[in-house]
Amino acid sequence: VHRWQMGSQSGAYLRQAEDARAAGDDAREIDYLKRYLTAHPEATDERERLARLLAKTVATRKQVQEAGEVLDDVLRRDPARHDLRRFAVAFY
């Protein structure tokens, strides 16, 4: 039952992230993507989405560091993401 509840809840987080994106609410989208990724750490596409969104919304040094760490993590997981690599170079 617990595994089903976690899967159901994490799916809801992804839907809420989509709703936040549609509403243009970056902070809410980031929050729900982070919650989703806690349950699905292997979800590289969603992690890339989070990385790009974090990079787009940075305002502090800590946020720059977090965005860079997530970008690096995605590129370690999948080095063939050349578009993301170019994005990361422009970000840094």
C-alpha cells in the first residue's frame, strides 16, 4: 500500500508541476519537481527540466550553486545531452 501511495503522490507532484508551469509560477514548479524527484531520483528528463528552471530563476549565489549542481548531475547521468551541455556553458 505504501509503495502505491508514494507512486500516486509523486504522480500528483508531476501534475502539479505541469499546472504551475502553465500558470507561469516558476517557484511552485520548482517545488513540485523537487518533490517528484525525491521519489523518482532516476527521472533524468524531469531533473533536466529542474536544472533549466533553476538556472533561469537564480537570484543568489546559493541558487547559482544549486542550479550548477543539478546541471552537472544531469550531464553525469547522460553525457549525450549536448543541448544541455551548451546551455550549461552559457549559464556558467
